[in-house]
Amino acid sequence: MQVNFTRTIEQILGIKPMNQNDLVASPLSEIFIDNPPLNNFLPWTHIPNDVPLCLGVSGYTDPSGNTCAASTFCASTKANSPASKAMQAAWLSEKAAIFAGKYQKPDSEDIDTVSHYDWYEATGFTVPFPGEKTVRPPSDFKHAAPAKADEDDD
């Protein structure tokens, strides 16, 4: 489908196909019509976003004037509670320890710990991991990284 878009753009601009794939692609001429439906030009209704614009962005100020710190779920007041802030601080500290010097080594840490961290960060450290009843602190996860031979190509 992507090559069809390229072919269409080439035809609109009046240039020759750049390669054989473009040459044999079907142009998307059916998406262009002379008399579009009038409904296409009616006013639209704005629907507010469900995900805060500042999610995970440090120093962002949303249109309501809320300034967000990195890795915060700014739309949730529950996420700004002292308990969730303490949980966030504990998990961010654990993240630093987990990945210290290992960013370039895939699968070098316990998948359960990393999965929980990813879930908690995405949900503002307030929503329990699926199948669990509470948000667990990082101290609950003391699993060793999977042991396997180094399979790096270098």
C-alpha cells in the first residue's frame, strides 16, 4: 500500500517512477473525486483527549496550566498522592539499579520486575498489575536475571 501512495504522489507531481516498484504500483486515483460529499465540509465537534498531553514529559504545561514532571500521570489526583509519589520514587530508584550499565544488553534483567515497572509507570503507579490486587513495591521483586550464555555477535 505504501508504494501505491508513492506512485500517486509521483503522478500528482508529474515525475517518473523512481524504481520498478513504483512503476508497477496502482495509483490511488479513486480517493480523489470531483464532487466530494457536503458532509465533508460540516463543522466538527472537539472531543477532549483521554490521555494527558504531559504524560512522561518533563516540564510540560498543559492548556489548563498544570505543569508536569517526568514520568507523572498528571491528570490523576490519585497519582499525585503521597503514597503514589513514594511508590514512584522507589520504582525509579529500582529502575536505575536494574538498568545500570545494561541498556545495550537485551533480556539482562528479570522480565517480571521490568513488566511490573513498565505497567506501573504507564498507569501512574496507582493501578495494580493485571491479576494482582495492589501496587507492589520494588522490594517484592528480588528475582535474579535469567542466566544464559552470552550470545552477542561482537
